[in-house]
Amino acid sequence: MKLKNIVPWGRNFDEYRSMFCFSDKDLKGKILSCGDGPASFNAEAKEFGFDVVSIDPIYAFTQDEIKSSIDESSDIIIKQLEKNADNFVWKNIKNPNHLYKIRIDAMKRFLNDFEIGKKEGRYIDVSLPYLSFDDSEFDLALSSHFLFLYSEHLDEEFHLKSILEMLRVAKEVRVFPLITLNGDKSPHLNNIIDKLNQKGYMSEVVVSDYEFQKGGFLMLKITR
Ligand SMILES: C[S@@+](CC[C@H](N)C(=O)[O-])C[C@H]1O[C@@H](n2cnc3c(N)ncnc32)[C@H](O)[C@@H]1O
């Protein structure tokens, strides 16, 4: 994998809390967060005393390499957002400059935590659809802005394999959002829900408190 092929962009703990509708009980469990990239969810969770492990292929790189990649891509991302501003809900996040500040703050927190977190086993270089964890090692497994969002790049088989693997290592899986980068409903969603139901899993589409991409306010909750 080449780091320049990935756009590093990370959200913060409050955004994860809204997206995934965390209860106090959820946060007391052991959480696996897949495709976390440079999000500050893990760093902030650690400060609050919660138990979170993040996996992402970018964790194979050093702090300096990830920082350079963030520095190189941030301006480009903000320009694209300004151009496509109508596709986003500017409410909690007021404008592109506000967004830039929130994202850069989150990524700085991640970078400051990365080397120590790697040593503590909180940032692991592992990629879906295979996870190097034992069965039922976690209470909850999350995917924020990875599964379904990249439906044009990742096919239905990848999605099904990934979610089944997440269900192997965790009692419950939550995925947000359920739309693609273009803002359309993921073409894989209905088939994935059908196939999970056929395998005996319970799937529920939940309205979350978070909406930044217009129409991106639904979260999929799957339990064994
Ligand atoms: C748009 S970012 C989302 C970052 C973070 N979850 C958030 O919501 O702020 C998508 C992340 O998925 C990661 N990714 C790409 N392929 C992956 C794979 N096969 N397994 C796990 N993560 C992957 C990328 O490295 C990137 O960090």
C-alpha cells in the first residue's frame, strides 16, 4: 500500500459518539475501531479511560510519514469541500474553515498519541477483511467512514467478508454512514442486510445524531 493513495482525514471523539449513538455501557466495553486512520477517537478515548484498539493499514507508516501526508492533502481536501459545499450540512460544523480546524485538531491529537499508542497495542497495522484477533475479543466493532462509503471501490463480497470478520471478533458491529462518497445509498446495503439476516444475525438501521454529508445520518447496527 502507498500512503499517497490514501487521503488521511480523521474525526474526533464527539463525532464518533454522535455517529454511533454510544451509551455509557457501550463505552465501558472493549471497542475495536476499524479504518480509524488519523482520527482522534482512540487518543481521546484513552484520556477518558476507555479501552479502544484501532486498526488501519496507515499504521505501518511512521508518525512523520503520516504527518507529511496530512500536510500535503489538507489544502486539496478543503478546496474540494468548498467547491462541493452544497453536499454538506453546515450546522454543527459552520463552514469549511471551521471544519479544517476541527479536523486538524483531531489529527494533531492522533499524531501526538500515535507512537505511544502503537507501543501500547492501541494502533495496529491490520487490514479488513481479515483481523488478527481472537473470537469475541471485543464487545463492539466500529467502521466510521470506510465500509459502505467506498462502495464504488470495494465490492459487496469485501463488505460481507469484512462485516462477518468484525462479527467474529466482536459481539456487535456498527457502521456509519450508509451512503457513498457521492451521497447515494450504498448499492451493497440491502444485499448485505439480507445475507446477514440469512446467516442469523440481527440488523437494524438506526437514525444517528450526526449528519455532515447530506443524507448521511443512518447507522447500521448488527448483533449476533
Ligand atoms: C476516510 S478514512 C476514515 C478515518 C476515520 N475512521 C474517521 O472516520 O475519521 C478511511 C480509512 O480507511 C482506511 N483503510 C483503507 N483500507 C482499509 C482496510 N482494508 N482495512 C481497514 N482500513 C482501511 C484508510 O487507511 C483510511 O484511514
